[in-house]
Amino acid sequence: MNQEEKKYQELEKTFVTYSDLCTVVDLDKSADREKFVTLPSSGRELIGRYIFLRDMENTITNISVRESVYKKLRFVDRDLKKINPNWQLVVAYGYRSLEIQKKSFSQQKKILQKKYRNTQDLLEAVHRLIAVPQVAGHPTGGAVDVLIFDQEKKAYLDFGTEIGDFETKDVYTDSPFISQTARKNRQALRQAMLTQGFAPYDGEWWHFSYGDKEWAFFYKKEKYLFDQKSTTAVSFVDKYKNLDKKNLNEKAVRIAIQKKGRLTEETLKLFEQAGLEIEQDTRKLFGHCRNFPVELLYVRDDDIPNLVDAGIVDLGIIGENIFLENKSSSQKIMNLHFGYCSLVLAVPNNSPIKTVRDLRGKRVATTYPIMTDDFFKNMGVDVDLVNISGSVEISPLIGYADAIVDLTATGNSLKQNKLVCVQKILDSQAILVGNLDGLHKDKRAIIDKLVLRFNSSLAARKYKYIMMNAPRQILPKIQDLLPGLKSPTIAQLAGLEDWLSIQTVIEEDVFWETVEKLKKLGATGILVLPIEKLIK
């Protein structure tokens, strides 16, 4: 081993490792609500421009990072201009999807796996080049790859190597085998980033992070700030980034609901029953409540979990199937008892497949790949999962798949496409979800009142108020039949000592059966009324 390689090995001993990052386990959930912002791609101040990695360019056109990271990077750009007014900080890479991180890690792992027999040693070796996905910083939106552009010279500063050049270990920050100019430029960049609280990774002179596990380990923080997010959680933000500028009440609780779909009508009906007077704007983008501090945002149902997770809205009403498919980090608050449906595994009527295990090695089509993958993994059955959009039911008919996993409410769609259910995977209904961590106490109080209203309205749907006249001697039998919420209300009929007036409530599910039994016992003048609210 030559002197150069020995020096590299000495430097590698100081790098943060995969094992180090595994010791950071606690997330600050309130901080993780922070939004993403898109960096400008032109101008004389801070810009974002894909340079050496372009695997996110088709998904997110401009580089995105967490809002606080963006603000800190602007201060770094300001500090660099104090050294040289022509310098400009350029972010060459920011947020990266977890899927792409996993793919890149897997590719590098295949290259190195022949050199390492021990799995842990292999993981550590790959981690120096491509971070292990579960601890990687780029998918959090907190890690960035940066360099400096000289606007007068129209060139990037000399850093000793090209950004992303892994053919040489001179990319190590403290490599002694680079020029004095390159070393000076690296130190200037590093100091500017450290001043703003970024953590460096010494295995790459260009990589710095804020808020992720690497940052928490470097600064010995008890919690890390940013967890990894799906691409949709980042890309959708542009659509709603100007929401704060809309004419909305900042102190009101914001609720995202489906703009158009099977849950919309029932959701608005629930608000009405809860006594909320909602006025929609002309474009049906926002709903303003006249008599309660809530504001509605009408959006695509797939966007709701991401909006809640990011803290752009406080609450969301969504099908539980969408909530679980998105692996939302928000909290399920309550079931809303409408929008019932089921996620089922189905095959053609004439298929020889009768059980889940019969699908081993077969093709399964679905628009719910995450829940479907989890289901088959839990069952220990390997299938070829095909993620498609549109009419999943026709996949077996055209020979595209052997089975499907899809949502059904009545089962009619399955029958029409000559499919039969093999197994139910999930029962779903509309649910109220919220991102309550770190929420201001005033908004928490509003949400508590809203949940009380919803619960009372939903409870009222389950019962009927019933009044009747009955002979005194059958009272014990009626009490056995009608326990009500507690005991029935009983009063004597005027002028009739042997007759009583009885008032109570009956559950909707057993209403007709109970009324028939009351008539047989001798009750008369049975009057039934709906219940508007029921507070237990």
C-alpha cells in the first residue's frame, strides 16, 4: 500500500458512518411539518441548477429543499459575497426521491459486494459513495450539494476535482493531494456552510446537510428535524405554495377536502349537520365558514395526505385507503362513517386461482402498489406487481395480469368484469386526519370543538327518538326491550291511571324490528322523530 492510499484510509476513519447515523432515532415531528420551496434557477444570488446528477430533473424541474435550508443557503451566498462580490452559491443537487436513492444504492452495492463478505462492512463501504437509503439526507430535503460560481470569470471555482467525480479520492475534503488554491476554496465554502449551521460530510467536499440524521449526529442533537418524504410531498407544494396569500383567516383551522368525488357530498353534509355554514368561492377552491373558525380547501384527494403532512392545512377528510397508501405521517383522529368501500384481491370467475398462495409468481395489477406490496409480503407470497392507472378491472380480461387489487364499494364493478373476490385486504371509510404535533393551543381547542360537533352529528344518525303510549302492566317488558341510552322517560297519561307515556331512543339498525315487537306487546300511538344532535 503506497503512502497516498494510507493517507486516504486515515481520512476515511473520520467520516460519519452508517452505524453512526443509526444511533439517531428521535424525530422532531413538529419541525418535520416544514414546507419545501423551489430554488430560483437564474439570477445573481443563490440559484439551484442540476449539474452532475440529473435523475430528479424530469420529476422536479427546479431543485427543491426545505424552507429553512433555503433561507440558510441565502445567508451562505451573502457571506460568500463578502469575500468576493462576484461569487455566487450554486446548489447542484437538493431533494432526491427515496426511490432513486434506493436504486442508486442498490447499483453501487452490486459493484462492491464481491469485495466484502461481511454485510456491515459492505454497507459502510457503499455508504461512503451512496448513503444507505434509510438514513440518507437528500430524501429529507435537508441535504445539498453546493459549489461556487464566479460571475466575473464565468466559471466555477477550482475545488481540485469536478463535483461528483468519484473516480478519485481527492474528493475527500482534506485530501492533501490538491492545489493550494483548491484547498483554500474548499475551506471558504466549508466555513460559510458551517457558519449557517450545516453539517459537512468529509467524504465529499460539496456535500452538506441541515436537519437530517447526519446533521443531528454532527452537532450531537437529541432529535433530527426532517424525515424522508415522497416525491409527491415535494412536487405538489408548488401548486399550493401561494396559499398563504389567499384571502384566508390565518387563525382558522384549515381543512382539505376532496374537490370532486365520492366523498365530497357526504363531507359537506357532515359540515351542515355539525352546524357549520360554509360559503364557497366562485371557483370552488376555498370554503369560508360564517359561524365557526374553519376554512376549507378543495383539492385532489391524493394531495390531501401530503398537504396535512406538510402543515399547509391542519386537517383533512380522506378515504382511509388513500391515507394508508400514502403512508401519511399525520394522525387519524376519527372515523366519519361514510364512504365505505373495501380493497380486495380479485381474479376472473373461471381462474384456477382460489387462494392467495396460488398467486405465487403471478402478475397482479393495482393502483395501490404500497398496500398491495405490504399485503403480499405479510402473506409470504412473491408476485410480479404491476402498478397501473385507470381501469384496473380489465387487466385480467386482456391478459395483462392474473389478478387485481382494487377498491370496490358494492361489488358491481367486479361482477360486470367477471371477477370474483379471493380475499378482502382492507375495509375503508372516510376519516378525519390531522397534523397535531406542535399545533398552537388555540387551534387545538378549535379542533376539539369541531370533533365534538362531528361526533354528536354522527351519533344522532345512529338513533331515532321514539314516543308511545302503553298499558302500565307491560312496562317491565318494554324496559327490557328499550334500554335506550340509559332508562326510558316515563310519565302518566292524564286521566288514565293504567296508561303511560314512554319516551326513549332506538338504534337505527334495529328500529323496525323493535317497533314490531312494541306493537305486539300492546304499545299504541308510536311516534318516531329524527335526532339532529346527540351528545353523550
